Amino acid sequence: MKKTRFILIPTLVIILSFFGCREKAAQETGTVHPEMIRGVKTAVARLGKIDITYTAPGTVRAAIQSTLTSKVMGNVTRIRVREGDRVKKGEILLRIESKEISARIAQAKGALEAAKAALRNAEANYGRTSRLYSRGSATRFELDGATLQRDAARGRLKQAAGAVREALAMKGYALIRAPANGRITRRHVEVGDQAAPGRPLLDFIDSSHLQFETFVPESKLAALRIGLKVAVIVSALGNHKITGRIAEMEPASDPVSHSSKIKLDLKGARKALPGMYGKAFFPVGSRQVVLAPKEAVFTRGQLTAVYVLDKKKVLHFRLVRTGKEYNGRVEILSGLAGGERVAVSEIARIEDGMEITQ
């Protein structure tokens, strides 16, 4: 004797049995008496616009990243910071001792004193010659010569004073100061090392001003502009959204990747650190969708559905396909039109065909 095998899909059988039993009962009695249900609240599924976003991975960067170098030659005599230290603007970080600078300052000051003496002598000579010329005891040529000497002495004094200021400025270059509030990320020298013009001494970042750096395809650039708000999520900080604004956009697209670098100024990212990974969500357009209240959408097995209310206040089971959630409403991709009313309470008590009563 052969055995007949039946392959059943559980969820489908339940649904078919449910509708079959109700239809059979209706046929036996000849009339349909919908069951009544109280206390069901309903809401309208509405058409709405949602933003279309492009997600771009990227990295948190310090807006100011600089390598501090020396402008003078000399030995490093003191380093007051270590890697990772926070510093304030103007704080002395490193000191360079240079005998050449001290010698130059002394030489410039000596030249200044000599220029002052020469000017005093030239002015005295001009005064005597001017008085003699007024009495007719000196010629015009002698007066012009005295005037020329006085003016030249004044010029040499200014030159000597400038040399002193330059030498003192060079002494200031021997003190390496923090350009802004920030953090030291690397030391390139130790005490006793020779500093020279252009040689790196310390790496510095301004950690108070962070940016998010990423790349966006050229096809999305038309929707972006400087100052546009962009949501950023830094993975290490959880799902908290940080507000960013587009600060810089490369004016040209890379011919290989067909994308452009974009930098976002970050606000409210105090716990973020340079180097952290994250994602930026760029608004690149909008589209119209049907949005239903989150409470109206439920699942039966592997199926997603809602109960739709018709004009006779009868509830009907309807399968839907859903998308993303937006502020308590669910995007309905298919199965529901804008303007239809759906049940948002007592979902567990509702059965297909029930009529709402007061």
C-alpha cells in the first residue's frame, strides 16, 4: 500500500485554514455576521517625504595638525612635554640654547650704541654749521654736508635698532611654544640633540577642533555645498549622532576613484579622538513614501501585516512589505496606500473581518 506524503508550509496552512473556516461557516448559515470588537484605535497611513542619504565611511582628524620645527641652530637644553600631553596656547614646550644668538644680540646692541653716538656727533656738527651759515661764516656747501651726515647717522641708527630687534627675535625662536590649545602627539628630539632650521622637533594637533574626513562619489557632489549639515556616527562612541557641517570640498574629482575628499567640522564630539573610524550620512535628495504608525505593523510567523479599516468599519488582514523606520513611523514599500486607515491598538485581539463598534 502506497503512502501519500504531504508537504505543508505551516504559516500558509494557518492562514488558509483561518479564511476557509470562516467562509465555510458563512456558507452553512447563508449569512455573514461579522464579529464586533471594542476599544480599537486607528490612525491614517500618510504620504510623506523622506531624505535620501548616502553613507560614506571616514576618519576623525584634527583640523590643525602641524610639525613644530626650529628656526635657529643650537642644542636642545630642555623639553617640557611628553607624547600625549595637553598644552595651552603660548606654553613653552622646548628650549634651544645657542651661543651664536647671544653673540649676535651683543653685537647688535654694540652697533646700536655706536650709531647713537655717531648721530649725536652729526647733530652737533649740523647745529654748529647751521649757526655759522646764518652769520655768513659757513658756505652752503658746508651746510649741505653737515645735513647729509646728520641724515645718514639717523638712518644708521634705525638700521642698528632693527638689527637688535632681529637678534632678540632670534632669541625668541629658541623657545618653541604651542601655537594653540592642543596635544603633543610625537617627540622627534631629546635633550642634547642638535636643532637646526627645518628639523622637526614636535608633532602637535589642535584636539579642540576636530573634523571628519571622507570621500564622496562625483555623482553625489551636486547635492552638496559648503555649510550643509551632515549627521556623523563615530563607531567607538556608539550610535550617538554628531552634527557636522561641510567645511571643505575638493574642487576636482579624482580620475581614478571618481570621488572627492570632503571635510566636515564636528560639534559635540568631545570624546572623539583623531584616528577614530565612523560614517557620515549625506542628504542627497528626497522621495515620497507611505508611512504607517509603528504600532500598526505586526508579524505572523514570517509575514508582516497590518489591519486596514474599510468604510464600513470592518478590519481586514493585509500583507505589507516594510522599509526603514522614521520617528515612530514605518515606511511601507507595498501593500498599503496613503490615506488608508489602520488599527494601532488591540492588535492581538483583532481577527480578519471584525467590525469596530463603540
